[in-house]
Amino acid sequence: MDTSDGGLDMLTALETFTGLLWPRLDPDTVADPDMELAEVAVSFIELLKKYFRAEVRGIERIPEGKALLVCNHNAGITSMDGFFLGAEWHRRTKGRDPLYFLAHDVMVAMPVVGNLLLKLGSIRASHETAAKAFAMGRKVVVFPGGNYEAFRPYRERYKVDLGGKKGFLRLALRHQVPIVPVVSVGGHETFFVLHRGERIAEWTGVRKYLRSESFPIFLGLPWGIGVGPVFHLPLPAKHTTQVGEPIDLDGFTEEDIDRPERLQELYDLVQGRMQAMMDELAAERKFPILG
């Protein structure tokens, strides 16, 4: 048996790849991330950061203990913002306090990709799975706008649009965790969405079977004209992510879950704070893609 470093490295790589294929991991289990795989992923993400000239600001504002990080969603399916945030937090904490990202059913069910995401700290996007993470004192990351926001038209690239979704507020209220607003710009300049395609999503059954509110039409590589919620090869637009001050739930209680007017008040507070952060980042950008 070859016991040289090269042989061991190849064996480790083979075991890692096999682990991504089988067995299929449970997306409802909140397990510790695979630290060896995380280190490899962070190294790869550091290379991507150079391509996108990416920076993450205000990471020190993320509080100790459990919290709900609420992010805007850019760049369709090919969104890198979460990876940049996760890599920066991993680097800062040495992996001792992992972030758990709520991921769409379709993503965690994909062969290889699903296991990769789960090994790096993703969990199924459900209240039950998030509750398990909070019970462990962990932080949960959510993109409430989902595909609706991720495929918003290019002209709305500097708009925070959570689509009226309030499930994340119920989650925060039920577990009494602070809400940390996180806003990113740049990702929505890696392609050009012409139309969100909500009606097409309804007609084609995509909304029902894939739980996607969008069936977009966009300009992007390698398709030229892309149709549907598919991946694209991103242009090297400069990415900037800003972590805001935590929003404490002082004055809000679990009972507000059943009070529509109070939920709307909290929704307006969170989205308004995020839009103000977005406006500041947008004001810094002089040119599309170049930043």
C-alpha cells in the first residue's frame, strides 16, 4: 500500500467524494459541520472572493448565542452571498460556532450537492429544523425572499423585497431570538433578469412542484437568453456584504405571532432597516459590475 503523502491525499479525497454520494444525509438533522470539508470549502471560497472582489463588513456585529440572520437574496440559484458570509464567520470563529443555513427542499435533495450543503451546515428550511438549531444555542441564516427576490428584475437590483413573507418573524418571536439584518449587493449584477415570470411559474407547475414563485427570463452566461430557475455562469461583479446591528425583540412577544398588525409592524421594521443598509451600499457603487 502506498503510504506516501500523495497516496494518503488521494485516498482522503476519494473518501470525501464517496461521502458526498452515499449515504444520503438527513436534512432535518442539525449535525456539526464536517470541519475538514469546511476548510477545503473556505479555501475555494477565498479564490472566488478574488474573482468577485468580495468583502464582508460588520461580521463582529453577529451576537453570541442563538440568533436569526435575515438576508436579502440575489443572483438566482447561482448566489454566492451566503458562502462569503459563512466563510468569513468560519474564519473568525475557527468553526467553533457554525452558522446553519435554511436551504430549499430541492437543493438539499440533489445528489452530491445536497450532501455537500448539509456537510457544510445547511439544513432543511422548516420551522421544526430551525427550532432544533435554536435549542442547541446556534445561529440560523434565512433568505425570506426566496426565488421571488432572487429572480427580481435587474432594475430592482437595489431593492430589498422579502415578498411579504413573515414566517421568519414567527420563528424569531417563538424562540425570542434577535434578528440580525444582512444585506448584499453585486450578486444581482452577475446576470440580467428581464422578467420574473410569476405567471409562467403558475402555468408550468413550477410553483406547485418545485415551490418556485419565479420562472425568469434573463440574459446570462452560458445561455445567452436563459429561461427558468436555472444556474448561470456569473459575471465578475464586485460583491459587498454588510452585517447590521441586531434587532432585539423588545416590546414584541410570542403572542404577537397571532396579531397581524404587530407582525406587519415588525416586518416593516426589518425590511426598512435592510433597505436603508442597501441604499448605503448602492450609493457606493459607481458602475454596474465594476462596483
